[in-house]
Amino acid sequence: MNLTTENTAIVVDSTADFPEAPERFPNWRVVPLYVRFGEESFRDYVELAPDAFYERLRRAEQTPTTSQPTPADFLTAYEELAGYDRILSLHIAGKLSGTIESARTAARMLGDDRVRTIDSESASVAIAMLGLAIQRRLEHGTTDEEIDELAARYRDNAGLLFTVDTFEYLVRGGRVGRARGWAGELLHIKPILTIKEGEVVPVKRVRGNRKAFLEFASAFEADTRDSPSLRVGLAHAEAPERAEALRKMVREARPSAEIEQIATLGPVLGAHAGPGTVGFFWFSRLIVVPRAFAGEKAPAGWPRLPGTPRPESLERPLSTLTGVGPALEKKLAKLGLRTVRDLLEHRPHRYETAVPERRIADLLAGEEAAIAGEVRRVSVRRPRRNLAIVQARVADESGEIGAVWFNQAWLAERLQPGTRVRLRGQLERNGFKVRSYDLNGVSATADFAPVYPASEEVTPKRLRGLVERALVFARDVPDPLPAALKAGERLPLRADALVALHRPRSLDEGEEARRRLAFDELLVLQVGLARTRAGRAATQARPLGRPGELTARYRELLPFELTPDQEHAIEEIDHDLAREAPMQRLLQGDVGSGKTVVALYALLRAVGASLRGALMAPTETLAEQHFLTIEPLCSQLGVPVALLTGSVKSDVESARIVVGTHALIQEGVELDDLAVAVVDEQHRFGVEQRKALVEGRAPHVLHMTATPIPRTLALTLYGDLSVTEIAKPPASRKPIVTSWVTAEKSSEAYRRLRKHLDAGRQAYVVCPLIEESGTSVARAAEVEAERLRRGELKGYRVGLMHGRLRPADRRALMAAFVARELDVLVATTVIEVGVDVSNATIMIVQEADRFGLAQLHQLRGRVGRGVEQSYCLLISRAHEELTDNAQARLQALVDSTDGFELAEKDLELRGEGQLLGTRQSGLSDLRFVHWRRDRPLLERARTAADSLVEYEGPLAEDVERVFASVGATA
């Protein structure tokens, strides 16, 4: 059986002195022993922490006693781990305690063979160190036989030394074993002891701590060699100064060793060893390699060295993590989280800042604070459909307050009276509005707790738990940067950065981790772009010289003056077209800014040079709209234009400008004399489609997008392109007035729409792509259109546009709408781009909170195409039902019509990786870069990239993988 962290759990008793084990590893449990002071009994660590124990010990009139957990205690722990196929139960030496017998009894009561009990033949930090070694094996896969071998080597080869202030406690507890004979002699002598074969045995006797430490150092140096494979654990009993001196001794003697565990002896072992005890445990990981004389024949295989990353484990599906079933797996996939790597690279978008913990009576209105108390009662209200309000009365010693959660009805079952809670949030008029909470502990409400991009289906709290489970694989993440570069840039290891990203001890540590990971992304990007530029420098295009009389006549035909931004764009294009180097320019402009006018100018420059131009659009609707826009102008200029889509075949051979979809690159379409290619909404094409348009030729290429992105982002993402912006629309265009109304006021929105229709205008109603149960998307749209015909739009001519319409039906529908034979076009997002009807002056977007900010802005751009004032009405659920992010998106659209300003807001709300996610390239995986903050980091990456263009190694493999999906030669 292959044992992993997903199918194998580790149970230790509390003598391991490792109480934080379950926090670090989800597959661990700690079963506490009992400590008694007279009639009072406490569970080790759970009800009595070490500091409280030693304080009691100083005041105690009699020595405390200890007892092992009952079989029922172990049975409870084993039953909690029912989802694991194997449970490895590690225990204090059987000769020192009957704990292992309780565990064995519980295993028999369980009635299966899942539990394997292991006698450590030791105690305290030695048990924890054995558990950590087993955990490392599980992270990479192991077997029962290998675990047995590992435990045996620990018992036989590990070193353990400790010293006590007095033998008194060990004698009273009967723990001294073969050392009992020393008891009378050593009351005033410092004994050096070890645990051998499960008994405490003497090693040497010296006078004073200094001589004891000299003996420690001598034995440690004699038994070890300096190596990163040397593992050390330290333990002390209320003697932190001695523990620190011991740590320095280890570090000076063996600077490469890894100190894995520093523990305080808890109440149970402290009761027997007594205050002042200090000791350490060490073990060198055994690396077995083939041994043979040198020869021509290589060994059959070399073993993987411990600590070697295993990148294949990062591609495990999330269903392999404990607690992730099919339903949760689907919900995570909607967040783009499908593998362990995805979870590790799911960057927190913020950390909880440090906030004061207040008594309830001391809360201040509006202040972010944490409170802790006990639940007195809980209730759930459902004031309307799709809204549940959980209210709990929480009390501390100073008073009581109502705490409020929205749409988390299931939480009421967990908030039973008597439950201890810690809440983080704000005092508002209707009570304490909870932002995060913890039940019987501190995690989500802790200072610097990570807050992840989440959804209504998967909360940040749940994501936090999943990421914790994935962190065991952080060491499997390879570090691709050359060692010299890491040293020169003073970068931490990539695996360390990932752990610090999710478990920062301060905001600065979390930010430093993010910068390391962002540097990797930027460096891959910059090296790839540098290689792309170098490859392109070797190609040549036909220079088109200066503009001639054709473009002059085109400018005279235009019924308006070009804007300054359009003139500037034309000037830059003319400069590019005059050179032999192929133009590679990105023209990005807001909705309705006039990009098509500039694009046609570039196409006519090709025609003016007796060559051909082509415009490729991602959809038939957009291609048809472009054709309908440019064909009348070209007809007046005497330039034949053809439309080529999947359903329309024009005379391409005689046309000087061809407009089409990916049909332009199909076999049999000859564009040998192509001089200028315009790719509209280029990010919506597949890589191979964009590549095929220019393959075998070297045309000048103008890329266009109506989805603005911040300038610094554009200059970086399209670092191999020149970037031109058309930021301002023509002066005749009036800003669209946008309003946001909730569903209960939707009747008012339709009343306003009908007023426009009665005035002779036209309208759009946009439906989200939501399937009804058992129906297709198209069918759901048809049902909604029919509902509107019978309801809000009764008496008006209503058409329906969706992506499943046949091309001929779609063209007929659009022609009817343009000819004003329809009043309202009910549509899905198929009208996001390319639809241009100047008489349409109002749009209603239903369930607007389901759309992204950039998509809403694009949809809104379908109105406001003429001189009349236009309006966009956003309908959503009630404000309290929306996430903070959804509210921010809709408010941003109300506040601004500037696409570039909204792009900045989108960047802030969604994060860089998601914003780039619509672009079909590996560059969409920029998960850690913060474009507005990382300009200095970008410059460092650019500088480093210049020296890495010819570099071969892991970094080059990353560059090739990313840019293979971009179609660049990297």
C-alpha cells in the first residue's frame, strides 16, 4: 500500500511535546495525557499549558502525578480520522508509560487493521522528530515496510542527551530505570542521561551546567558530521536560557544542520524531569546510493535524493486532498483551482491587519475589532427568498451583543449555546457585522490571516483550510532561477516564499514572499519577450512608403473630424509602415472611440501600395458589422471588399480588402500579397489562428482591442508590441448615464425603457448565460424573451439574439433591428462587441452582478452610438445579498464611463491573473504580479532578462512552455 499524507494520519500522545502539530499538518492528532495535583485533574496542554504547570509546581505541596490516556481517548482520535486508510500511532517508550497499551486496546476496539502502534522507545522531542521524519516520507509516498525501517533506524542510530537539575523528580516517578543506582550519589552532581531501549540510563556525571554542555558538544561532534541532512530537536523544562545556549552550541558545531523542533516539556514529562531540564535529539537522514568501482556501465538508476522536488505531485487533482469531494471540486474549478499547484499559487488578495481585541462593552462604532465570547442563543430569519440572516447573541464578562451573518444559514447548527467564538468585524447599528470568525480557536480572525479570492460557493475560510492542506507539497515546487541570479538579487527560495505567502508572520514577510514569486513571473515574461524581439529582427516586411492619394480621399470622405488621439495613432502607423521591420502595434481604445476608422486607414495603406489588406474578427457578428461599416466607404473609393466567414463566401480573389473570421486562414484562401493585417479583439483568437494569418508572410500587423488595460500592464504584457491608445471618444458622443437598481424596482427600469420606445428609440435587454434546469442556454434565453413579450414588453416588437442562432437567422434579425422593424433586442453577451445601432438609446442588464466589470462596460457600449443621450440600467439582487466585490463592480460602472479608469478598477478588484485570464496565452498565469506596485521589480526583471536570452536550463524550459502558448519564438 502506498502511504501518503492524503491516506495516512499520524497520532502522537502529548509526551511528544508538539501541541501545534495539527495546525501544521491536517493529518496529525495529539492525544493528551492527564496531570493531577491532589484532587484536581488536567489534560496535558489542553487544560494546563506548560507555563501554568510550572507555576503550580513551584507552589505545590506534593509532587503531581500523571496518568495515561484511556483507550476511549485514543478511540475518539482514531474515529475522527475515519477518512484515512492508515493511522500511525507514535508513543512514549512502553517502559516509561502504559500509553501505548491504551492505544493498542483502542486499535483492537476499532475492529480493523488501519491503526499501527509504534513504540518510539523515547520521549518528548524525539517522538516529534520521528513523526516529522515519517511526515516527510508520506509527502513523497512510502510504505509500511519503509516506515518500520525508519523507526528502527531512529531507535538504533539517533542520539539523545539530556541533563536534569535534580534526580528527585525522576526518582519519585520511578522513571530512572537502570540509572536508579545513581540516585543517592547524584543529588548534587549534574547527571548526563539518555534514553536507551525505553529506559533512562546514565552516560556521565559532571559538576555544573557549563561542564554538562561541554560534554554535550563533545558527544554531538563525535557522533555527527556537518550536513543539511542532520536534523536536531531541542527540549527544555522552564529553562529557555539553557535551551538557547544549547541551540547556539548546535549551530556553532554543525552550522548546516536543520533544527527542526524546539519544545518546552509539557506538564506530563515536566512532572517527572522537573524544572531546569534541557536536552537534545539528533539524527542524520540516511541516503543510500549505489556503491561500485568506476566503470563504463552506469547503474540501473540513481535514487532520488531527500529534499528533491517532485513537480509531478503538484499536478494532483484537488480531489486527492482530504475533504474535497466531487461537489466541492466543481466549485473550486469555477475559481480556476483544479490542482495542488493551483491552490499553492492562489495568492491572498490581502491579509487581515492587526486589530485590537475589545471587550464587548468597549466596542466603538465603525472600528475594525475582534471580540471573544460565548454564544448564548442563535436564530435564523428569512425575510425574503434567497436571503437568510443568522443572528447570534454573544456575551463576554462585560456584556452581550448581537452578531450578524448573511446567507450562511448552515452556520446556525455550529453556533450552539455555549460555543466559544472569536469574531472579527465592525459594530454597526443593527449589531456586530461579522467579517470572519473562529469557533473554539484562532485562525481566520488572527492578525495577518490570509484572505483569498473566493466565491459565494467557496468562502475564504474554506479556502484557507484547503491551502493549509496543500502546503505540505510546497517543497515539491522547483526553483528555476539560476543560482547566481538568486544570490545577486538576494531572493529567498521559491518553496520558502510560497509558505511565507500563505503563513506570514508579518505583512512585510507576506509582501516579500509575493515579490519573489512575482519576480519569477516577470522574468519568464521578459526573457520570452526579449527572445521574441530577437527572432522578429530577422524578418522583413514590404515598406509601404508615405501615404498617397487613396488615404487622402478617404479622409475627405469621412463625415467628421478625426480626434487628436486618432490622428496620433495614424501618425504612428505611418511611421511603422515606412520601415522594413514588420509593424507590430497594439491599438487599444475604449468602446466607441473610433478604432475602426484607424484600422481602415491602415488597410487602405496596403491597397494604396497595390497590395492587399485583411481584417480578422473573432465572431461572425463582429466580422459582419465591420464589413457593413467599411464597405460603403470603400465602395465610394473604388476599393472592392469581400466578406469571408463560415457561412458567407464572397469573391476573395478580386477583393483588395478581405474581412472575415478564422475562415480567412482556412485551406484554399490565398492571401499571398497580404501587406497589412488587422486582428480585432485579438486576445479572443486561439494562438494558432493568430499565427496562421501571418505564417509564410511578413505583413505589418495591427492588433486591436476594445478591452482597455492599464498602460503599464499593456507595455509589459505586450512588451514585444508598440502600444497606441485612443482614450477619448468623438466629441459628439454623450457619456452614457448608468443607474443601478435592485430587482424589486425592476418595474421602474422597464417603465423608463418603454418611454424611450414610445419616443421612437430602440433598446437592448441583456440576459446572463444561465441555463434553466433541464434546458439549454438558448432555450433559457427563449423562455426569458417570451416572458418579457407577455409581461414588461407586451405590445412591443421583441427579437431574440443568442449564440445558437444560425448565421442567416442572425443576419436577418440584425437587419430587422437596424431597419427599426424591431423595438427591443433581447440578447445574451453575443452583442458584447460589434453591434452598432445608433437609434438604440437604452439598455437593461438583468442580474448585472453576474457579469464582470469589463464585460458590463463592453455591453454598455452598445448604446450611446448616436447623438442622443443614452442610458444603461443595471438590475441586481438586493445589496445585502451581494458580495463586496460585486457591489464594487456595479458602483464603479455607475461612477465612470472611462474604460481605462474602469480597467484600473478591474485590476484592483479581480487581480492581475484573472484580468488577463481572457487572453488565450500562458501569460494569463501571472498570479503574483501587482502592476501598480511592481514597476521597480519589472525593471529588475528586464535588466536580468537581457543576459538570459541564450540561457539554457530550467528557466528556459519555463519560458518555452509559456511562450509556446503565445505562438512566439522563445
